[in-house]
Amino acid sequence: QQQVKQSPQSLIVQKGGISIINCAYENTAFDYFPWYQQFPGKGPALLIAIRPDVSEKKEGRFTISFNKSAKQFSLHIMDSQPGDSATYFCAAIYSGGYQKVTFGTGTKLQVIP
Amino acid sequence: DSGVTQTPKHLITATGQRVTLRCSPRSGDLSVYWYQQSLDQGLQFLIQYYNGEERAKGNILERFSAQQFPDLHSELNLSSLELGDSALYFCASSVDGGRGEQFFGPGTRLTVL
């Protein structure tokens, strides 16, 4: 089983602060790294994704930083808002002709006013 | 709304029983994925189908089976149910089996008593 280790398990951030979630992977064959956001009672939804040929990708308040040599990537949420409170999953994909996804264990983020 | 539908929304059954979960992918999506999410656990990839054929297998128990029909809807069959099978089961779909974004359905919550 290819693993993706995610930390922290839970995170409490003040409104306006920066939320940082980290993930580490083992298999260097992974070639696509998405982050999913899941609200209670809903299915996960793709938030942002990166490929290993870039070190950073930014979309609005969400940024992925990618360190290929360390086999680590992280999600930064700038100016965190109470509406960002959700569970975040990192994932790693080996395309290889078909998509096989390995998810991290999730981080429950709570943004307090 | 992701466009992926799952039925039923909730299912309560007893140990030893068999249930079938149904998933209809987004219009135009050829690939269907099944995931299991246990309480406070991450997403475990179970199995993927692409245009009716099995493409990838994850941590799917032998008691579980799935298929994708010619109209592209998919069913996940769970038999000889155990208490530990209680979980949220998500279906996701993508246009192809490669790097296409996966769109998740709302899930089926299975409770085994």
C-alpha cells in the first residue's frame, strides 16, 4: 500500500490567520497531487492540484507548495475564514494510464472568529 | 452539486446481510470510482471502472464486488456484512481514467447493526 502521510489531524486557526496542512509521500511514481475539501455530510470536492514539475501553485487564498526532493507538499490557506472550516484531504495519484488515488488521512480545520 | 448521484442516501441493515449501492456518474464521464470512508478515517480507494471494465483495485474485500453497466452506472455489492463495514461509501466519476478531476457523489451512509 502506497502511503500518504498527512498532518496535523486537526487544526484550529483564528479568522484571518494562515492554515498550513502538510503531506508526505513515498512513491516517486506519483505524478499528480490534488487537495480535496469536504464539508460535513458532503462528498469531497477538488480544491487545487499540482504536478511535480512546479514548486508552487496559487489559486486565490489557496496555495500548494511542492518539494519534490523531500517528497512533501503542503496546503496554505491565507486569510482563513470560518467558511473554510472543513476536512481537507491531500492525495497522490499515479496516472500510469489509469488513475489510482491514495488519500491522506485528512485534517479537520476549524476557523474561529 | 457535482452531478454524481448515489442511492440510497442511508442504509441500515443487519450483520450477515447483503446490500447494493448505486451510483450514476456525471453525464459524459466514463470512469467510476468507489471509496470507503469510516468514522474519523480517510478515504480508502476500493475499485475503479472505466467504460464497463475494471481498471484498478484498492483495498476491496473479497466480500465486496462492483460492476459498471453499459449505461455507465455502477453498483457496489457488499455481502456478509460485518459491524466494521459501517461507513460512508462514496462514488466518484471522471471523464477518463487518467488525470481527469474526480467528482464525488454525496455518499451512502451504511450502518450495520
